[in-house]
Amino acid sequence: MDLPKFNDTFLPILDILDDGQIITGRKLIELVEQKYYSELPAELLNQTTKSGERLIENRIAWGKSYLKKGGMVHYPERGHVQITEKGKSANRESITLEKMNADAIDFYRPENSQIEKPVSTLSPQDLIDTGIEQIERNVKNELLEKLKKYDPYAFEKVVLILLNKMGYGEYVETSKSRDGGIDGVMNEDKLGLEKIYIQAKRFTENKVQETDIRNFIGAMSGDTTKGIFVTTTDFAESAKKKAKEAHHKIILIDGVRLVDLMYKYGVGVQTKNSYEVKAVDTDFFEAEDV
């Protein structure tokens, strides 16, 4: 099960508008979602675009935009939408996506294109988000590969910097010659009232084993019951079981989650490009002094 694509909303939109009334774009989105998609799981309905807009609302809005370009709806006044006679005919005849393609979808294809392209089920917003997700995956994969080849002691410092960026207090690195299984001590809060012990294992392929977790727990002194174990690979099932059953609170961070956090908090990555997405400012054109 998945959310409807923007083109899946064509007929639902025309159905809601079929009585010919003029309603606001916001009301249209609410009615379409309520009638056709309200029974979808909450985790689907709560999905958002990269900019934080609810994805279901974004796709319905793009469906409305395509229908307008295809002449099936029009905007009689600012912020309002109404079906056209062409749209009424399409809805009552249950016109399929293929039959609506020439009017609604082809508007966005380059003029005089000699190449037949398949109908895309991705809205412009979906295409933007898909591109961003692909870039993120590539960066995270590259970041993880770099970490696996990084100096083990330097990797420990990366982990401490990350935790500090996440909002934890100051950290202290332990002596590398005799760290006793502890790579650093992090203050849970800014004032240092609670301490967290840190263990960072830079592996290339090997998984963290149960003995690693046992040694980590044994190295934790009596002044804390909290620890974070970080690795560039993964944890063996026996290691996960040992951490879960321990009297201490042990958080395990594998390589995938590690690079997710580094990407989110800007550790080891930098912003290369930034793009603006503009929309027509209707207030500008309706101002009296323009």
C-alpha cells in the first residue's frame, strides 16, 4: 500500500467538484482526502515532503494544477477552484488517465519534442524529493566508506564531536594506551550532572560481538549506568541481546544510523549547493499600488 500518485487524484478531484460549486483549494484537498484516502494508514498520511508539507496534500494540489493546465478546472477567483464543462465530461465518462494524458500531462512536456516519453507518475515535487533522496544516499554511502578507512583514534573523536553536536555536554577523551574499553566520557547535560561512557569501534567488515559489549559494560565505573556503543558496521545478534539484557542502559549505533546522524547534524559533510523554488506571488499582482 502506498499513497496515491498525483495523477491518481485526477478523477477524485473532478468528482468532488462535479456539482459545479466554487470552493477553496484548501477545502478541495480536505474533501478529496476525507472521501478517498482517509482510511489509509496514519504512517502514510503523515508522510511529508522534504520541505515538511504533508505529501498527500502536496499530491492532490499537484493533481489540481495539472487539471487546470488541461482545461478541466479553472480558478475563478484567488484561492478558489471550479470544474469546467470539459472536466464534467471527463468525470462523468470516467475518462482514464491515458485519455486525460494529452490534455493534463502533455502540457508539461517540452514543445516540439520528437521523443515519446512514458507518462510520469511523479509530480514535480516528487521528482525534487526523489533527486534529493538519491543525493543523500550517495553521500551517506561515501561517508560510511570513508569512516571504515579512517584512523581508529580519529574515528573516536568524530563520534564525540557528533554527540556534542546533538546537544550533549562537553566530552573528555580517555588515554589511548589504557582506555579500558572506554573511548570517551560525555556529559549528558550541559552542567555535567549525568555522564555517559562512549565506545567507538571502527571496523571494515567485522561485526561487534557479545564479548565487546561485555567488556564495555565491565569497563564502566560506578558513577554511571549509561553507555553508547558506536560502530561503522553492525552488531551481532548476541551483542544486541547482551546490551538489551544489561543492567546498564546501552545504546547501540550501527554504521547506517551513524551516517544518518552525521548527515542530519552536519558532521563530516558540507552544503555544496542550495536551490530556491519560487512560486507566483498573487498578493503582488493584487496590490492596489502595482
